[in-house]
Amino acid sequence: MLMRLNRSKWLVPGFAVALGVVFLVAQWVNDQPGNGLVSLAIMVAFAAALVAFSGRSATFEVMRNPKADERSAMLDLRATAFAGLVVITVVVVAVFYELARGHDPSPYSQLGAVAGVAYLLALIVGQRRS
């Protein structure tokens, strides 16, 4: 069942809609139902774009089904690594910026620590598997 779910091209669009519902509930509870509806609409539009354009665009196809073949898996891995590098760079710069201003670098320092621990764990697990 899990393998079939991982290969389903409906997993990512469904997850996007589910996240939209979570955004809606979180913002509704915080007395911002309008913002919650906007968040839901954005996530539904993203899911709809994945479904509508995946047959016409290789980019959308990889986003919708990143493990379809070896090429898609490699593109997804490289894009994920690049996005992670960008986010980690922004977090490190934000820590230095807050320290230079004399402020507490939280939550950026915690995010950086999580990224560092995740990287180390991934290296350890990857080395043991190879």
C-alpha cells in the first residue's frame, strides 16, 4: 500500500490541498477566516496547476511525480538540495544579522541547528546504507 501511495501522481496534489485545509483551520482558529480561505485557495490552485500542467510541462510532472523515473528523481534531488542550501544560507545570514544588531538570533539559530543535525544524520544513514 505504501509503495502504491508513493507512486501515486495524486499524492502531491492531495497533500497540497490537505495543507491548505490545515492553513484554513489554523487561521480560522486565530480569528482570520478570510486569510485562511486565501491560503486554502492558493494551495488548491497549486494542486490544480500540478494536475492541469503535468502532462504538458516536465517541471510540473517532476513536481507532481518526482520518482517517476531516474531522471525525475535526480532533478528532484538536485532541486531539493539547492532549495535547502538557499534556506540554510538565509538562516545563517539571519543569525549573523540579528547578532550584529544585538538581538537574540532565535528562531533562526534553532532552525540552523535542526538543519545541521538533519544533515549529519543524513550523512550517517547514507554512509551506512552504501
